[in-house]
Amino acid sequence: MNKKILLIFIVLFLIILLSAGGCKTTESTTQQQQTTDQQQQTTEETTQQQTTEENKTQTEETQTQTIPTFDEEEASKLMDQTKLEIAKAQQMGAEEYSSELFRQAMELFAQAEEVYNQKQDFETYKQLIEKARATAQLAYTEAAQKKYKESKDQLLKLKQETANLSSQQYYIDDFSNAEILYQQAEELFAKQDYVAALNKLEEAKKIYKKINDDYSLDKNYVYSEFPKILSLQKELIDKKITTIYSEDYEKFQEFFTQLKNKIDQQDFKAAKELLQMSYIFGRNLIERYNQAVQIINQTEASRYLFQAKQAYDIAKEKEKTFNEDQLKLLLEMESLINKAEDALKNQIFSDTMNFCKEAMKIYLKIMYNESNKVKTYTVRLIPERRDCLWRIAGYTFIYNNPFLWPLIWIANLDTITNPDLIFPGQVLIIPPLPQ
């Protein structure tokens, strides 16, 4: 029994020991579990923090890789190239001939310029600027083609307007040169060398315009100057040049006939040359006539002055016998002769003769007795011998002295211009002989 009790106590003791150990172990395990949980939480927080930092770093790296650097040198080059294309389009007249494309190009350029100023998004800038340049090129091409067509139509119209002149020899070379330029323009246009093609068309148009302008100028010149030829022809007829220079006048008439024919044919270039030749030839004829008349007038004026001086000398010899009125007339006669001399020196022959006529009229008042009866003589038509002042003065019933003919001339200066030329039926005053 004691053994049983002892065994029971031992068993109980062991149970107690085991229970005490179990509790302790449980408490230790619980603490250990709590420690492990805290460590795990810390680890998770650290890992999460590291992950966040890594994600942030990765995001930053991604963003850095997504936004490339702005290539300012390349951007500036693209800008200059586009400006050049826009300027070419503008110079070609794209604002007028390709207004829509040109407007689009300018809008794209403005957008690209805005991005360029920000200097951030190079790819966007590049897309915009290249599109602007391509649109400007399209505007240039469209404008060039329309402008060429317009210029070509103008050229063909000018060619048509001057077609009736192509057969005239004066314009053959011009028409040939214009046609060559036109063919060259077509070839250059086919090669898309629009500027050179347009320049060739402009050169050809200038030739056609010059032909047209020259034709109009010649036409206006001929119509404005032709009345002068008619007036010249009338002057030749009025001055009896048709008789005096008959052969030369016939030549003038040949020019005149050819001139009228060319005007009728509308060949104003040839008409202009003939008009100028006709005018020069006709003026030369009149000039020759005037020179001849000048010589005749000079001779006539010299003869008038000689006769007046002779009359003055005759009167001067008898000055001592003159009364007061005669002396006054003598002074007046002297003054007129001096004026006649001055006029002769200045080649004003008509004035010379007029002054001499007045002087010789005064001579008659001085020298002749006004109480004497003045006779008249009517010029006769005598077949065997023509009446002249020389013969009239020689008649016995006149002066019976032919050398006194100047007295008849002086008395009839108003009706006798040329003392060698009197006409049948002309009534002449026969002054009395000097006292």
C-alpha cells in the first residue's frame, strides 16, 4: 500500500512537473511567435518601402527615357528649310494661285514655331515642321502650274493678235525668236523647272508685245504725219515747183504713191520709212526752191537799193536848189535808204525792197514838178517785139531814151514787182522828166 501511495505521488509529481513544463513551453512559444510576427511585419514594411522606391526610381527612369532631349541644331535647320520653301511658294504667288495650301502651310509653321520656342517636344516639332514644308512645296507646285498656264494663255493671245504681221519682213526674226523661246519654256515645264519656264514665256511675251507696240507706234506715226505730206505736196504745186523741178517732183510723186499703197496694205513699218523719205525729199525740193528765191530776192533787193541810191545821189546834187519841204523829203529818203541797207545786211530782202520803194516815191516828189500832167501807157502785145520798160522809155512819145526806164519803174513800184516782167493790158504811170 505504501508502495502504491508512493507510486501515486511519484506519478502526480511527474504530472505536475509535466504540467509546469507545458505551461512554460506554451508561454515561451507564444512569445516567440509574437517576435516572429513582428519581424515578419517589419520585413514586409521594409520590402514594401523598397518596392515603392524601386517603382518610383523605375518610373523616373521610364519618364526620362520617354522624353528625349530637344535637338536645337536640327530643329533650327528644319526651320530654315521650311522658311525657304514658304518663301519660294510666296514668290511664286501661292497666296493667289494656291491660297488654301499656302494657308495650311502657314498654320502648320506657326504651330511648329510655337513648339520650337518651348524647346521640349522635338518629335512633335519635327512632325509639324516637316508637314509645313511639304505643304509649302505643294503650294509652290500648284501655284507654278497655274501661273504657267495663265502666262501661256497670254502668250498665245499675243501671238494671235500679231499673226497678221508674221509675213512682214520686218518682224520675221522677232517671230522666230519668240517661237524658239516658247518651245524652250515647254521643255523646262516638263522638267518641272518652273521658274526658268516662266522666264522663257516672259521673254517671248516681251517680243510679241514689242511687235504689237512697234506696229501701233508706226501706225499712229503714219496717220499723224501723213497730213504733212499732203501739205508738202500742195506747197510744191503752189510754188510751181512741179514745173521748175519737174523730174524731182516726179520722184516725189513715186514716193507718195508707194506710201499710199503701203498704208492701204496696213504695212505701217514700210509706210513710215516711205513717209520719212517723201518728207525729206519734198523738203529738200522746197529748200532748193527757197534758196533760189533767196538768191533772186537778194539780187532784186540789191538792184532796188542800187536804184534808190542812184536816185538819192541825183537828188543830193541839187540839194542847194531845194526848198525847205524838199530838204525834209531828202532827209527822209536818206533815212529809208539806211534802213534798206540794214535790212539787206540782215537778209530781210522784202524789207529792203519796201524801204527802197518808199525812198524812190519820195524821190519822185522831190524831183518832179507836180503841176506837170502825168501820162499813162498801156502795155501792148506786139508779136514782132515785146513791150518792156526799156522799149517803152525809148518810144519817141515817152522819153525817146531807153536808159530812162528806171523812172517808169520807180513810178510804178506798187504794180511792178519785177522790172523785167510786165503784162499786156497793164497800165503804167509815165512820170514827167526831172525839172
